[in-house]
Amino acid sequence: MAEKEEIIETFDEEGNKVSFELIDIVTVDDIEYALLIPQEKDEDIEEGEILVMRLKKDGDEYTFEVIEDDEEFNKIAQYIEELEDETED
């Protein structure tokens, strides 16, 4: 049986509704990050590219934050690569 896709809908900076498929949530240094695949074509994102966004909990709701710090992003990317290597073994 195929896994059910979990689609997340949110709004971008211009107020446009955007949809993502939630692949996974990982925790690095006690911060949660969502691994997402855009559902609509975007000229800035290559097909099959996975986006990583910081999750911020506000009451019962989550918001997505862009990771602008290169060091933080590189740490998460390295963690994800290590996870992929472990699952390939």
C-alpha cells in the first residue's frame, strides 16, 4: 500500500497560496525542520528539489521560516545526507 501524501498549504510573502508535500520533519539542535517538495512549478526551484524550512510552533499552529543562515543550512544539509547514507546501508 502506498503512503498517503501529506499536503501542506501556506502563503508566501506576496499572499499567494502555495502547496507542498511534507516528506519528513527532522530535529537538529532541538529545532524542527520540514522537508518539503513544492506542488506547483516554480522557476526558482528545480524539479525534484527538496526545500528545507524551519518550523516555528505558535500555539497549535506551525509556521515555516526560510533558513537564511548558511551555517545553519549547511548543518541541516549534512544531517540529512548522513540520514540518507544510513538508510542506504
